[in-house]
Amino acid sequence: MVAHRFGGAWTERKLSALRDYLAQYQKIFTTNPNARKLKTIYVDAFAGTGDRDTGEDLRQGLLFGYDDETQGYQEGSVKVALSLSQSFHQYVFIDNKAKHANALHNLVNSEFPNLANRCTIEKSDANIWLQEWCRTQNWRDQRAVAFLDPYGMDVEWGTIVAIANTKAIDLWVLFPLGIGPSRVLPNQEIPESKWADRLTKLFGTDEWKSQFYRENGHVDLLGNKHDSITRIAGVDEILAFFLKRLNLVFERIVERPMILRNSKQSPMYALCFAAGNPRGAPTAVRIASHLVQD
């Protein structure tokens, strides 16, 4: 089996919130007479291998700022979803690595053979696949929960908009709060080239430049004008900007997401939730808000 090395105590908080939400979601769709008529789908993008080895290698420790995290072999989001007492009608797992897709096939066939005919495993770019899938599905008679769990700034805003436009999908997305934008924004200049493009794809606009930076100008004693740039956005401002963007396209969002910190208490991710269906949004956000409370 291919070990998926990633995570620590903060990952357990993320998975616990996801597990409890999916259980509540399926309870509604199996007990409510009207909801019971709808097909339910769980979508896990960036699914990895389905399992998770929480031991960290040196590269990850340096990148994410932690080491000596809890070690052990524990279930990931795929196993969380497949282990629910009330199953979804369909599961979609997406990963662009062949070895991960193969591991997912092996996991489903060996540990969840009774659900194998409900599982679709896509070896694809998650952004491309999800955007097309959202556009081409009939959302009148089905609902879904999508879990976007990237390694960094891999989720594109176009994907989030495609999910929101269905008016039928509840979204859990791990926003790279401390390991994404905060890491690539210089203090004295606006990033250009590939990092600027990546940030614009992440937020769906280049307005982050005016939100995260301030232009300064002063005149010296000789009357010469000097211009400079100063970064004014920390992690709180970056998250607030993303949530504002999220609120523009979804029916409702959780205003205070779960902040996931490493063993040194540095913020790494924000676990954000957005509800797409107008009728179900109030209930969905109420449940999710409770689950992400510290």
C-alpha cells in the first residue's frame, strides 16, 4: 500500500468535523420524506490514497513548520466517508497521481467491497474535472457534499464558482491560510509572474493586490518624491478576503471557520464551509458552524 504522509493533531480536528457533518447530512437525507427522494453524492478532490500516515518527512516538516507530530497510521477523509453508517448513493474520489488512484481502487475493493459499485475514482486534474462535472450534472434530483483538501494553493476559484453555481452542493474547503498566500506575499513589493497568477486563480480576482498592499509616497528634504509598497495583510486579513469572496457566490457560509494550527500553534489552514442550496443552507450552516467551533 502507498502511504500518504500528511497531517497531525490538526488533521484529526478536520476529519472529525467532516465525519460529523456527513453523518448529520445523511441523517437528513434518509429520514426527511422529501430529501429522501434525492440522490446524494460525496466528492473528495485531492483524495490521496485514502489512508494517511501521520509521520512527517523532513521536507514536509520544513515546509509546514512542524515536526514530531503525532505518529501513527490513521484514516483519511476517504475512509471517513466510506465508513458512515448511512452510505451515500455515489462517491467520487479524484487525484491526479496514478499511484494514488491505484491505491484508492485497492482500498475500496479490499475494505469496502460492498460500496465498490458506488465509487468512481478519477485520475484527473481536480479543477478541470470538477468544473466540467458540475456543469453537466442534472441537479434537480441530486445533492452533494464536496471536500476540497489541497496540499497548498491548488484549488482554483473557477472550481469554487462551478460548485456554487449548481445550487446543490455543500462545500468544505481547506484554505491554505498560513502555508499559502501568507508565505508568498513579500513585505515590500507586490509579487509578480507565477505567484501573482497563482494568487489570482486562488481568489478569482487581482483585487488582492489592493487589499493586501498599500502604496506609500513621501517627499524628502530636497523635494524628491519616493514611492514604496508595504504589505498590510496578515493571516486575518487574507482569510477575511477569501471569506468575502466565498460569500459572493454561495447562498450562505460559516463566518468563523475552524483554524487549524501546527504543534507550534502557527495557523496552517482554515476549514471553511459554504452551502449552495437556498432551501437547505440555513440548516447546513447551523450544523457546520457548531462543528467548527474551537
